[in-house]
Amino acid sequence: MSTAQRQVRTSAEVGWPLLLVLASLAAVAPVATDLYLPGFPQLRDDLGVSASAVQLTLTAFLAGLAAGQLVMGPLSDRYGRRRPLIASAAVCVAAGVVCALAPNLGVLVAARLVQGFAGAGGMVIGRAVIADLVTGRVAAKAFTLMLTVGGVAPVLAPFVGGLLADAVGWRGMLWTVAGLCAAMLVGVVVVLRETRPPEARTATRTSYAAGLRVVVGTRGYWPPVAVLALSFAMMMAYIAASPFVYQDVVGLSAVGYGVAFGVNAVGLISAGWVTSRLVDRIDPARLVRACMSVQLAATLTFVLLAASGAPTWLLPAPILVAVATNGGVMGNSAALAMSQVREVAGTGSAVLGCTQFTLGALVSPLVGLGGEDSAVVPAVVMATASLLGWLVSRARPRGRRPRRAAGGAATPPPGPSRDAGASAPTR
């Protein structure tokens, strides 16, 4: 089969219907995290609990999300992608209904823990599906388009939640999350076919530890994972600090804050769309390096402006540029990482997702250390994450050490990154 024929085949394998379903899977978790945040005060009053107790509903979801990825990914390597994904989506819907009907905080916290655990299946298995189907430039394009939507979700969700808060209340927002999970379930049932054949499942029917050893021992996997996680940490620092930076420091109104969120979301989408086109001509690793260089320059500019006492209306410009670069970093980095561990793509996706969200969760509280009326600490946190990501992206690639899971073949070295048509073995 010629390269041109392979490229046509792989492009057809990840068509727009499948990409939209996978993008919705990537977006459900951040939407479920951020959409109901504006309803926290009302939730506190309705259930008669403290503000810190309300925060437990968010902590429980994030804990379930991190743990769920480490379970769902290896399960999908062993039992296929479709059945675990349908099961996790169904549980996510059921847990969402319990959340919306919860009579007290204890039930709500428990349901959010289950919802996060089940919702992790969509994120981790969605990445594995793309790794099953395509690699090379086609995979980079698919990951970029999918993760751009997932990256926009946490940016837009608080704004949408603010619009819904007065109209439907916190229970209405949780019903909205349950409805989105139901739409995700329908999309999976209708669109997604099984992408991991029985022979591949048999080859990796081994212990969790063996699959994890394959991932951990693959040296080429870790640099793009680190870049993705650090770029995501920069984004989470921005999200956590944005209400204070835009409203208390810049002086925007609540409506202006929402507009600023929207502008940044447009920038993120636009950058993702542009890089998905450029990847046809430019190696994904080069795109990541270029985007990280721009991100570092933007965050350092943010630090300089915040620390020098420059007019505060200048601050949104470097923030916009820094956020937009994630559209070119995360998808390409995910493609580069997943191409290294295709034999155990579910486990590789699980480790990637757990690393990403763990680092994001650790970074988010740091932005509040400088108080609510200064942008210096958020700027420094964002710049530090960008600097570390830039350094990793510039590091010289190291040779890959193939590892063999018990009962399976050694993971083959990745093909040249310029092979746009590299694809999964013929089914």
C-alpha cells in the first residue's frame, strides 16, 4: 500500500463524527468540574453546610477522575475500547442523576466521586481510540482537534455556569451535566466501533504492573507527557487566578470577565485549528517547540508587566497569547507520547491523563499565595510552568528502549514523524 493510500485510509478512519464524539468525551470531565462552580453559594445555603464542605464535591470528583483513568485505561487494553466506554458512560449518567437529586452533602460527595471515576473512562479511552487507528501526522491532527475542544471546555464552563446560575440553580446545572453525559453515551453507542481487535487484547492480557512497566520503561514517552502536563498546569493556573486577575486587578466587571474568557477560548480554538493544518507540512515536535517558545515569551511578558506596575489593561494581551498556544501544544504532545506506547495505548493514556490532572491540581492553589489584588504570583506560576515545559521540549530526543509486556510483542519503534500516512496495522 502506498503512502498516499495509507493517508487516505487513516484520514477516513478518524472522520468528523468520530472526532466530535471523542471531543465530547474529552470535554465532559472539565465541564462537570467547572460548570457548577457559580452555584457554590446557593448549594451551601440550600444544604446548610460550610463553604469548605462544598469544596469537597469538587475534590471528590477530581479524586475519582485521577483514579478512574488509572483503572479504565488498562481495562480497555484488555477488554477492548467500546464495552468499557459504554459502561463508564452509563455509570456517569446514573451518577449525574444522583448528584442532581442529592438530599444532602454526603450523598452529593459520594455521587461526584463515582461520576469522576466513570467520567475518566471517556477521556482515557478516547485518546486510546485515536492511537489504535492512526499515528504520525494524521494522529497529531486528530489529537489536536480533539483536545482543543477539551481545552476550551474548562475555559467556557464557568462563564456558561454563570449564565445558568440564577435561571436553574445548582441542581439545574448538575442536571445539565447529566444531560451532557447522556448525549455522550448516545454518541458512543451510535458512532464508535471497536478499534482494538481480539488478537491485540490477547497479546496484552497480562497484569496491570506489566503494562505499566512497558509505559514507564519507554523513554521517548515521557518528554511529550511532561510538556503536555506543564502546559496544562499553566492553563490551570490561569483558570484558578482569572477571576481575581481580571476583576480585582484589571478592573473588569463580571460581564467583562465573561467576555475575556470568551476571547481566550476563541484564541485557543483558532490556534488548534491552525496547527492542525500546519502539521501536514511541519513535524509535530517542531510545532510543539515553536508553540512553547511563544508561550514562554507571553508568560514572561506577563511577569514583567505585573511586576513593573505597568497599566493593568495591558495584562490580558499576554494571557491571551499564552492560553492560545495550548491549542498547538497539547494535541501534538499527546500524539507524540501515544505513538510510543501503542501496544498498551490504554495504559499509556491513563498515565498521561493522571500526570496531567495531578500536576494541574497541585499548581492551582499556588496562584492564591500572593493575595487577590496582585497578578505577580499567578504570572510567576504560569511562567515557571512554561519555562519547564520549554526546557523539556528543547531537550535532545533520546533513543527508545522497547519493552515487552508478558505475553505480548515488544512495542515497535515509532516510524519517522514525517510519515503522514503511518497507520495502525490492517485489521
